[in-house]
Amino acid sequence: MTEHALRRFGLAALLALSAMGTGRADDTAPAADNEPERWAIHGQTTFVTQYHPAFRSGGFQGPQSLDRGSRADETWDLTVFLGVRPWKGGEFWLNPEADQGFGLSNSLGVAGFPSAEAYKVGQRDPYYKMPRGFFRQTIDLGGETQKVDPDINQLGGSQTANRIVVTIGKYSVVDIFDTNKYAHDPKNDFLNWSLADLGSFDYAADAWGYTYGATVEWYQDWWTIRSGVFDGSSVPNSAKLDQTFISQFQWVTEFEERHTLGAQPGKLKFLVYLTRARLGQYDTATAIARQTGQPANIAAVRDYRSKWGFGLNLEQGLTDDLGLFARAGWSSGDVESYDFTDISESVAVGLSLAGKRWGRDDDTVGAAVAVNNLSRQGLNFLNAGGTGILVGDGSLPHAGVETIFETYYSLAAFKYAHVTADYQLILNPAYNTQRGPVSAFGLRLHAEF
């Protein structure tokens, strides 16, 4: 490990050890069951290191290729979650955070990138940011009273089964949309981008995955409908959001139904989104490249256009300790990807098993497969020398679907600390059948306090 990696590893281990003997700040906050928690302080730290050995490259090494030699990179973050309840049903949250490190090859070279803990922006030294600062109001509409347990970005108390929830401020679109019990938290379950989220869901965000927006959710009986509008980036894949807000934006709506199958709970969600932004058309950029003999340049052909997509998301308990998840999605492939990654079609399926059967109730083992694809127009653009958000080998004469297998074992070392071993096998990285396969080995340390 590098000196910086050792420092991050040591800090993560120290915090994990401290978590063994201390409870969360909210453990004694409520005076009685369901009494509204008035304030809370939580924290988390996560360290991830990943390594891949050298692999065949087929002679390809473009500006956004995964390094074909052996390589290891690390990321570390520390977040504090500060919450206060100003009145009944209301919550203010701030999440100051420190980050450090890089994803493999500076988070380039694979559309379904191996670590969702790695951002598109990396730095060698720790830096500060405020990824979330939002207000949430819950309006009870009746029905069964439900207990709300204290958690990260959630004050303890109670709510009714039928309710309206309004969230306004800065947060991530996928904090609310496309959530899944078994595959949505790279600090605890699957690490790969296209397993933690729907790969084809090109959600609005800055380079760290956050944006400003407003969401309204209506919970009623067995269903929920949620809809939100969000600010887009100033230019695709930018660290800055559009300051005018209304000129580049995204609208997202999701319908969720809840059911019981064989005495086990499940959810099925249908999501649709529409983006209006300055985006480039793949075919136009490719045609110019063929005429000029220069690499395709998507930035030169951007204009105000629409992009839309939809997705399905299933979580289903199979037994008390075994769960299934599946996602499938599509997005319009004639225009460039906006803010997430270079995927227009994605399917993922996997299983999550708690360790109850071998006497380790808080351990988890997971296994999943993601299959990602880019539209014909997008593949032609890459073959003409174009670069997308994460991919671009210089040319792509032999395109194929990108397929990723991931498995992990999360060991509960202490009450609030987990150590995870992770393995990913990546076939056709960046849709290039002449590259790989690539094996990525990972170690994750995570503590909550």
C-alpha cells in the first residue's frame, strides 16, 4: 500500500475499533417508544482499495481506457450526519464530508465502474465538500401508525402508513429513486455502479453524484408514487451544476407497489425520467469525424435536446435470510449520456444472503450479474475515436456487451463495523471484445458511529 493508503486504512481501523465500545448518538435520544427524536448526530467512514492484475488489451489504449497493467487504487471518506426536528414531521439534515483518493484508472475504462465509492473527481490529499443539505416534511394522512427507527438521515419517531413526504434541497436523485434493499449501498453491499444503481438511469448530478431538487412522495395502502425535478450539470459530466436551473433539468417519476409473496415481502418499482439539456447527437459527431478524419467530438455538436428512459426494479424476500433483486432499464441512445455513465441498456440480477445459517446473523454474502450495453449510435461514436463519460479506447471495431459478475462477503467485525472482501470479473470492458477479461479484487472497511 502507498503511504496515503496506509493512513486511510489506519484511520478507518481506528474508527471501527472506537465503534465497538460506543453507541450511536441517537441510542438514548428518544425518551419512549415512538417519541419524536429532536436531534441526532451520526457518522460513517469507508475505506476501499481495489486491485486488478495486468490483462490483454488487444493493442487498444485510448484516452479513457482502463490501465492494461496491474494497478491498485484506494478511496476513503468520512461523513457526519447532523439532523434536527424544528416542528412536527419536519427534519433538517446537513452531511459535511471529507474525501480522498481515486478509483481505478481515475474512474475510467469501464461503463459499469467497479467502485461506486469512487467519484469522477479524485484528489491525493483529503478535501471537504457538503454533498447533502436538505429539508424533509412528512404529513400524516391516517392509517396504521408505524415506528420510525433512528438512522442516518432519518430521525426516530412515528408516521402513519398513509402520508405525503416532501424533500427539498441538495441530495442525490438515487437517495429517493431506484432504491433497493439488497443492492443500493456501496458502503455495505455491492460496489459496482451498475449493481448499486440501474446502469441506464442517467440521473442528473454533479461529478460527485448530487444535485439540487424537490421531490413529493405519496404513500397510500400498498402503493407509493413519487415525482421530482432536479437541476442538471452545466455541461455533461461536469463538476458544476447549471446555475439557471430551469434551462437544464430532469424530471423523474416512480411508481412503487408493495406485496407479499409466499409470506415474504417484496416491492416492484417502475421509473421514468425526462432530461432537457444541451446534449450532442452521436450520429452527427460521427459523421463529422468521418469527413474530417479527426476523432469524433461530441462537445462540438451540442444543442438543446431531450433524453428519456425508464426502468424496472424488483426486491423480493425468498426466505427470512435470502433476498432477490433485479433491475432492467433503457434510455434513448441517439444522444450522449448526461451525468451518470455510458450505458443505454442494462439488466442486473442478484442474491443477498444473511449469515444466520452459519451463526453470523450480521454477516452478508452477495452475488450478482450486470449486463450493460450502449446504443448502436453510441458504439459507432466510440469507434470513430469519441470519448464518453467513462469510456473511450480510441476505436471500437469489435463491440460487445459489457458483462460484470460481482460477489462479496461482508463480515461484521464489531457491532457497527464491517470488513468486506469483494471480487468482480469484467468481460468486454468499455464494450471492447479485444480487451480483458479483467479481475478486480477489493477490500472495504466500513464503520458507523
